[in-house]
Amino acid sequence: MTEFVPLLVLLTVAVVLVLAGYAASALLAVRSAMDAAPPFSGGLPPQEHAVSRFHVRWYPVTMVFLAFDMEMLFMYPWTLVVSRVGPASVVEMFLFLGILLAGVLYAWREGALRWA
């Protein structure tokens, strides 16, 4: 049991330091009139509830964003292995980009990129 004493002391010190930090923050924090306003939309009063529904036109925009996000997710590791794998990896990446471009062109044709 004595081998756990340093671990318990370290845990106790960590908990005391965290609680002291919270107490110091509560005691030394500057109170202002902005604390009464909600932090939504830069301090302005909200026009609608925070969990209100979005218009359906934002969902295709979200899908297009995710397509570009997935592109970057797969391109970063590809840059590390392209020199080791060779031309086959370049062909695979352009095939992937072609499929992605087909999806973006389809979304464009369907009007998902129109903002109004």
C-alpha cells in the first residue's frame, strides 16, 4: 500500500490546484454589463431559438462542404506516400478527384450551390 502514497499525494495536489484555480477565477473575475447579455451572435439579442430548425436549402450546402472536407482528409496522407508508391498513387488520386468533381458538378447542376 505504501507504493501508492506518492500517487495519492500527486492526485491530491492536482485536485487542490484545480480547485484553487476555479476559486481564484471566481474571486478575481471582472464583472461587466455584458454578462447579462447572451453571447449569441456577438452579444446581440437572439432573433430565434438556438436549436431552431434550419431551412432545407442548407443541407445540400453541408453535403458539398463534407465532400470537400473528405477530399482534404484523403489528400494529406496521400502527399506522404506518393513518392514511395509512384505513378499508381497519382492515378488513384486523380480518379478520386474525378469522382468528387462529378459529385460537385451534380450538386451545382441541381442548384445546391445557389445561396438565395
